[in-house]
Amino acid sequence: MTTTVRPTTAVSTSRQSFYRKTALVAGGLYLLTFASSIPAVPLLDPVLNNPDYIISAGADTRVLFACLLDFINALAAIGTAVALFPVLKRQSEGLALGFVTTRLLEAAVIVIGIVSLLSIVTLRQPGATGAEADSLVIAGQSLVAVRDWTLLLGPGFMAAMNALLLAPLMYKSGLVPRLIPTLGLIGAPLLLASSIATLFGAFGQFSPVAMVLVVPIFFWELSLGTWLAVKGFKPSPIIDHA
């Protein structure tokens, strides 16, 4: 007796496998952004908080490793949007494309910050004295200032824009529990307001107020990545009837 597999069953199984892999890749990349960006913060402390780093003994290996982590973060951020695009475009191709674009812009801004810090490593001269030392210190502080602005414009403004585009897509499609995109819908305007307030000097980028306002966006991305990696997409019309 010969057993045959119905074509519709085979197609359905193949589709389910594709969406599960897509969710796993997207979720894993979201988690990678956390795993790479968080350790980079303390590693960069010497170059960011020592005005004389560029003329001191330095900790170049530490700084280079942190820059590598930030670069991985930038690539992973792009990867999340690219991985999700084939699914999200079924809900709204315009918003899905917008999400890819803002992720690309966020990554580009992050890379500008990385280049600024790598430039300090290249220019560092521990034996410099006098006018040469003074000019190097000014150059180093200028490059750190560039990096600080990229942090505000990249993970600040652009992260808020990412959530404004992605959270509605996730909420309407029902691909994940609606509590998760609700965090994004709440966190996006809060982060945007915080970034604008920081831009105009209302409070510092790492002030207690700014840290509180970033909490919803933090948990939005963390919970989204965790759910996609562990559970995958929930049943939804945009994938069940694709």
C-alpha cells in the first residue's frame, strides 16, 4: 500500500517551518543586540570619561573590543528588520519598509559613533606634551562629543521611530501577544519625548528621568526578542492564509 502526502499538507508544513525559522532568527538577533550593546557600555568608560585618554597610557584593547560589540549590535539591528520584512509586509508593506529603513539609519548612526572612538585610538599619543597634547585633548573630546550625539540620535530617536513603525504592525497582526507591542506603543512616545528633551538640555542623557523613560522601550524589545526566539509567531491571518 502506497502512502502519499497531500500537496496542501506539504505546503502548509513548509510554510510553518519557514515562519518558525524566521521568528527564531529575528528573535535571536534582537537578543544579540542586548548581548552586544550592554557589555560595551562599561568597556568604553575609560575613553568616554577620561578627557586625557588620548594622551594617556590608554586601554586600547578594551576599547577596540567594545567597538566590535557595538558593530555587532548595528549589524544585528539591521538583521532584525530584514528577517521580519517578508512577514510584516503582508500586514503593511509601507510600514514594513519604513521599519527596515529606520533600522538601517540607526545602524549607520551607531557606526559613526564607532568610527569616532576608533579615531581616538588611532590618534592616541601617550608621550605628547605642551601644545601638541592640548590639541590632541581637544580632538579627543570632540570625537567623544560626536559619539555622544550618535547615541542620542541612534538608540534614542531612531529606536523610538522603530517602535512607532513595528509595534502597530505587531499589534494589528496578532503575531505576538498584544501586551508586547503595547509596551512599544507606550514606550515610543516616551523615548521620543525624552530624546527631544535631552536635545534641548532639559536633562542629561543618562539622568534618572531619562533612564525611567527608556524602560518601556527596553522591555518592548527584550520581550519581543524573547517571545519570537522561544515561542515563534502566534497564529495570524497574515501567515495562516498566505
